[in-house]
Amino acid sequence: MDEKRTWIPKLQEEAEIPEIVWQKAEQAFQTIRKDEEGQEWTGKRQNKRSAGSRKKRVFTKKKIAVVILAATLMISSLTVGAAAYFHWNDSFSKQYHTSPEIEKKLNDSNTAKEMNQYAEHDGIRIEAVQSVADNSIAHIILKIQGTEGFELNKNMNFGDIEVKSGDKKLAFFGNFLTDPMERDLSEGLEYEILIQDTGKEGVLNQEIQLIFHQVIDEYEGKINRMAREDYPVVVDSTWELDMILDNEDNGKDYEVNQQIPGTEAFVRKIHLSSVSYTLDLDWTLKKELLPCTYQNGEQGTFEHIVNPPSLVGVVYEDGSSRESACSALNGEFINDEKTQYREYGYNPQIIDYENVSELIFGTEEGLVKMPVEKE
């Protein structure tokens, strides 16, 4: 019972345990207590019969079974709590405007996961600590730490980064999650790699390599106006991380079937997940001539391909808006006639995709909202 009093408060602080687990654990401890009381009474009678003899405890099969049951319940409860409440990277959560509710939902659905792949040598350790991914977009959060022989520098960066899946190079964007002046070097530096693959393979369940070449002094390179390839090299080495993202794509398809007011774009449907979207719409290829100034100072024109209106945000079922939650990355025509267009984007704010009631588009007339219907 003393052990129970010790672990229950901490468990209640760190994990949300179902009521049935508490009931079963309580029953198990009650049974143990009653059995203990019976053993104490038996022991006293034995002492009276033989003064000075040592009390002998008898562990029955029933008692052993109950102890195992209680231990199993405690272990399973702690496992549930750990799986549901692994701590997200604070800088990533702040940048992508997550809430504890969304974090828990993505943990439970295996869209967000902890990672522990790392490469360490030449005094530098690069470790992948968390991923949030669907099949077309993956956020990899990394921790960069200095070990013996190397002291982290606020102005450090990488000379080059490659992201590969087999022989295929993947599109990506990499940046530090904190401003140089706000970095706490004692805690290490936090870095994000955002990977995009809109092909059939996608990013899930594929062998992915992150390859970091050289550590450079970015400040010295910029202040001396050097070309990036000539920035001072602090550590001339390469770090490679191999991983397979087994996150799950739990997005939803929404039907729209409406024309965006004031435009010629007709939205068919959208696949929306927590980190990305794929938008299908009717849009005919359009070109226009725009004025420009050539290098010699002469005025001229160039041919510009007109893009359709882009998705910029969503409205939740409770009426709250996220007007900067979506951002287009690229797009393509998906038929030979060039009348059907597909836009690929990512979410600068992590979205609760199951509770979307409207989409927000940016047009020349301003923001336009359009209702959606779940398939």
C-alpha cells in the first residue's frame, strides 16, 4: 500500500489513466492487503506456540497471481501514459502553433513519433528526436550537440545537406528552430528538416538518408560577403543518418465542388492532413505578358504563367479561423488538355484536420471561405 501511494500521484500527473484501470488496481491491492492481514494473524499464533521462533510467511498461488496482476496493470498503465504523452519539441510546437490536444491526437494516431537515430563524431552529435509526417510531407526535428573536443557556436551552420531515398534526391527545406541570438548552447541547437515527396512512393516506409556536409561559420561568411561555398569551414566532415518513417497518413478527403467567387477556379476536392494538403481544381492554363527591365536597362516583357488562387487557411467546426495555416509549395496540370490542376502545400500551422468546416482561399478580392463536406 505504501508503494501504491508513492506511484499513484506521479502517474496521475504524467498520464491520463482510464477509470477501469484504477478500479482493477484498487481491487488487486485490496486483495493483497487482506491476504497480508491474514498472514500477520497466522504469524502471531505461530509466535505464541513457539516463543522466539521467526514468523514464516506463506505465499499462496492466489497471492502470487494477484501480485502479478497488479504489476501488469501498473506497467501497462505507465506504457499507455508514455505513448500518449511523449513531450514534443518546444520550439517546433511554438513555431507550428500546436496545442496539447492536437499533440496528443497526433501521438495516438502515430502521425507524430519520437526518434533516436543519431550520428556522432569529430566532437558533434546530430540526433533525430521527433518526426511529424504524412505520406507527402515529413518534419524531422534534430538536436545538435557538442561533445568532447568541440564547442557549439551560435553562428554555425552546415555547408551542404542532402536528403535521399535510394538514388532519388528529395526536395527539402532546412533551418534552425530558434533565432541565433536566442539559442541556448548548453541545451544544444535545434534544427528542422522539412521533406517533400509528392510521387507515388512518398516519404513513409522508405529508406531515407540525411547527409550533413561540413560545419561552417555563417557569420564570418556573410560579414565578409563571401560566396556560400567559400564560407570558413569549422569542421570538414560528414554526418549521415539513416531512417525509415513509419508514421501513418491519417488525413481526410473533403468534397468541395464549388467555384471560388470572383475567379475562374472550380475546386473539386482536397485531401487534408495535419501537415499537408493536396488540392484538385478545374483551372485552364493561362499566360500573360508582364513588363520587365533587362540587364542593359532596356524595357521589355516576359511571358508569365498565371497561377490559380491558393489555399491559405481553414475554419474549424467551432467557428474559429486559422487564416495562415496553409501554404502552397508547388503544383502541376494532371491532364494533357491542361484544364485540371493539382496544388501541393504544407501547413505552417499543424491542423486538426478532422474538424474542418470551411476552406479559406486568397483571391484578388480578398479572403474567400468555402464550406466542405467529408467523404
